[in-house]
Amino acid sequence: MSAASTPEPSRRDELLAIAARLFAEKGFKNTTVRDIADAAGILSGSLYHHFDSKESMVDEILIPFQDRLFGQYDEILASDDDARTKLERAVRVSFEAIEQHGPEVAIFQNDADYLGTFERFGYLADRNTQSRQVWVTLIEEGVRTGVLRPDLDVTLTYRFIRDTVWVAVRWYQPGKGHTHTEVADQYVRILLDGISS
Amino acid sequence: MSAASTPEPSRRDELLAIAARLFAEKGFKNTTVRDIADAAGILSGSLYHHFDSKESMVDEILIPFQDRLFGQYDEILASDDDARTKLERAVRVSFEAIEQHGPEVAIFQNDADYLGTFERFGYLADRNTQSRQVWVTLIEEGVRTGVLRPDLDVTLTYRFIRDTVWVAVRWYQPGKGHTHTEVADQYVRILLDGISS
DNA sequence: GTCTATAAGATGATAGAC
DNA sequence: GTCTATCATCTTATAGAC
């Protein structure tokens, strides 16, 4: 009963968190339902009381994460900030996503291609296109308004930024070494002004 | 007979090239020996006439590639160029490796972690350490000699460069769009001088 | 919500014929 | 150098008891 909005409450989310961690660590296909069940302290068959399939699990992990993330991007796009500030905010929001939702980011980075081969995960390609539009829009606005160099190849610049930001999920460890804010600070500085003295 | 230096000549290399392409595309573990055999037009059992195991195949793919690549890095490190030029050369050599040995780069980027769990592939972790040393050495030399900004976080700078350069293997397509030289030109310019106007 | 038991298919690898 | 045939194992998923 309770609030009528959340039919299944806690165990389900617990299992999803365990699955997300394993998918991120070993990849979706290389993680077996037995791995997930073992980590949860139950047997593999018992997982199917909670979820239809392994695919359903990764589906439930990715969708809410992406809704949140692209909501943040939309807010930045719609803001009154100048293009340079918007770009900086987009970078910071992305590093923050790595801090707060590392497994989700890693799964999207590593397994989107493979998952995309199933019709069910067609939305992953859409999200990829959407992400490209966000970054390209910001870069083009920067060039147009004169805050970014006019000789930039927009497509290559987009790819460099996207790659550097998202692949950081491979090495960034929350609570160890740098904070995500420090990482974002250093990257923004290098991206905007370069490493030359 | 022939030159006595190459016992098995051509079919073996042909099969390795097919395997490399598939490993790069779908990942090592997600590529089955049947996939490789199908692509080669033979049956899976026949592969074992040429190779001990799937692991042997990826071994033979990675080792000669890494020998070549790190030979190039060593040459740059030992050269008389100033630090800025050395760094630029290292970036260019890396993009060139993506052009010429895309599958090998992709396998190393995507599967080194997984393969590294087998003792047999311990050399992959060594190569990773060696790669880090190359980049960090070049960046530190640049800061010391004053050609790079003194406020750089060397470790973060290394990670940003490494990530951007190597992950390009995910999107770079030889013969389509930009050449590897154009990609390197644009990246070197952004890395050294930034995107701000 | 978890267990027992098991089906149905895929996978890496082998032995021996051609 | 490739094929036939096959094994042992692992994998996702299901049915029904507790």
C-alpha cells in the first residue's frame, strides 16, 4: 500500500545497485545473472522474482539516470549564461554525474553499442544523438558569439570534449585523490586556455 | 622452407587479422571462436589447427603491435627535440597508430582490464605503466623547461591527454572524414592553446 | 522472497577422418 | 588445412515447492 506511487520499494533497488556495479565493472554481457545473485547473497533463479530478464535490469538502471542528466543539460541550454559559461557548466555537470552515478555512466560508455543492437535499447542511440546536439550547440554558440576561436573544427572539438569528460569514469574514484570539482577545474582551464605557458 | 625465419606464412596472419577485427568490434569475450571461424569461412574446430586457444590469438595480435608502438615512444624520449615538440610527436604517433592499427588499439583500450586478470597477460599492466611514464615524463620535462604552464596537475593532464588520444579509436575511421594528421593537428592546437579566443 | 531442480542453448576445446 | 562429431561447462530462464 503506502504511497501508491512506489509498488516495490527497497529490495529491488538494492538488487539494481548491485547489478549496476557489476555491469560497470565487467561489462553487461560478461556479467552473469549468477554473478549478480551471488553478490546479493541469493540464487540466480530468485532474481527472476524481481525482474523479467537481465535486459530489464540494465534498462531500469539507465533510463532514470539519463532522464536526470539530460534534464540538467536542457536547463543549461535554456539559461541566460554566455556560451563560455554554459560550456563550463556542461563540463561540470558531467564530471558530477561521474561522481554521483559512476556505474550508470560506465555502462552507457562501455555497453551502449552492444545494447543498441536490440530494438529495446533504441533509445540509447537517441540519447547519443541528443548528447551530440547539446555539445555542438554550445560550441557553435561560443564561436558565433566570439568567445571561442573561430578556427575550431566543431565536430572534432565536440568529440575531444565528450571523450575526455566521459572516459574519466574509467579512472575517477570518488573520495580518492581529486574531487570531481578539482578534476573539472583543471579540465576547464586546459580546455579553454591550453597547456602552453 | 623459404627464409627459415617465418615457419607459418600467410593463412595464420589472415586469421589473426579477422580475429583482431572482431575482437575490436565486439570485445574479446563477446567474440566466439565460431564468430572468427565463420568470418574466415571455416569451422570452429579448424581454428585449433592454427592456434592453441582464443587467448593465444589475442596474444599474438597485441604483442608485436605494442613492441612497435613503444619503440616509437622510446625514440621520441631519446631525441633532442624540446619538450613541447616531443609531446606533439607523441600525440601524432598515437593518432597514427589508430590509423594503421585500429583493431589492436581498440582491443588494448577495451579489453586490457579483463585480459589482465589472467597471469598470461601480465605484460598488459606493465605496458600501461610504461605508457604513463612516457606521458608524465614529457609533461614534467615541459613544465621544468618552462614551455608548459607551471600550474598544471601533471597526473590529471596525463589522463586527459591519454584519454582523448586513445579513445578516438572509437570514432576515427580511416579514409572517412578527417585524416589522422588533421585530427592530430586540431588536437595539438587545442591542447596547447585552448579553445578560447 | 528464496530455494530446488532443470530445461534449452551457447561456448571453448578435443579426437580422429579426409 | 579443414571437416565430422562430440564433450564438459556455463548461461539465461522457467516451474513449482517452501
